[in-house]
Amino acid sequence: MNHTLMNDFQTIISSRRSIRNYDPSVKISREEMEEILSKATLAPSSTNMQPWRFLVIESAEAKAVLAPLASFNQRQVETSAAVIAVFGDKNNFANGEEIYSKSVELGYMPADVKEMQMGKLKAYFENVPAAVMHDVVLIDGGLVSMQLMLAARAHGYDTNAIGGYDKSKIAEAFGMDKERYVPVMLISIGKAENAGYPSYRLPVQKVAEWK
């Protein structure tokens, strides 16, 4: 387990690089991976339904299943400690009662507010168009993915966000319902074999405007 944690936010965000070659001898324990994922799940989500689902692909057998689906990203699949497939669960309201009841139990929300909110949410989720929910879980999945990469960096690991894979087959390949789970991205994670390259960012003046 990696006990060295970085707590300086500026260092974490400025030292993150997109890494494609990892040290294959470095593994991440289940305990530490759960800690990284737990920090990632502090990300915000629509109505706090937390629709993200993670598939941690780390065994040789699982990587062999993934490899042909990510044919342009073989180095990441082969050398990383794991590849995390991030999905958005379109049926995320199934956890609504647990989320809101636990919020009451922990003192985060009064019981009457919980009942009122759940009534409104039930009506919303019963009528929300599938295309709208698809977009919602993609946005929430993007938020948790970025937080996951920063949490990994704080633990001293490197990552790469991967969009180049067969999204039409990824869920079924691992026994998941492709109608329910929307592929968001793959995130390779491990220890960089070589230092990544810095990349240019457009100045804020070019990408933002004030009114």
C-alpha cells in the first residue's frame, strides 16, 4: 500500500499527466484502490443519485477481455496496475431511498424534507426521457472520473483518460446490462514508467468571457 499522500492541491493538479507507459511491476492493493474510489465518489451528482459505477479491470484474464476492445490503447491496458471502466447507471434512482434515508440518519437532512424530496424525485424519474437521463449520467460520470484521476495523483499514481474503445461492447463483455449502464470512459492507473509530457493550455482570456 502506498502510504505517501500528497495534500497540496496545486501540486496535485499541476503534476497530473496523461501516461501511456506504466511500470508493470507496480500493483495497487484492493484497500488502496477502494480508498481512491471512495475519494472520487465525493464528486457532485445530479440530485445526489451518484450514478457512477466502476469496473476495476486488473487481472490478466480481465485485461485479455478488454484488450481487443481498446485496440488503440494496448500499452495502457498491458502495463497499468488496472484499467477502471467508468459507467453511468441509468437506473440510479434505485438507490434513492438508501441515499436519502441515510442522510436523515446521519443528521444531514430532516425526515420531512427527505419525504418531500423523494416524492418529487419519484415523479421526475418516472417521467424523465431516456435521452435526458443518458446525458445526466455522462455528465456525472465525467465529474467522478476527473476526481478519480486527481485522487490517484494524490496517492502518487498516474492515469490516462481513454475514450478510444468499443463502447458498444464493453458492458456485455463483462456481463453488465448494456441498456442500463452507459460507458463514460476508461481510466488507466499505475506508476509512470517515464515522466509524462506537459501540454499547452489555452489562456483563460481565450476560453472565458465576462458579461
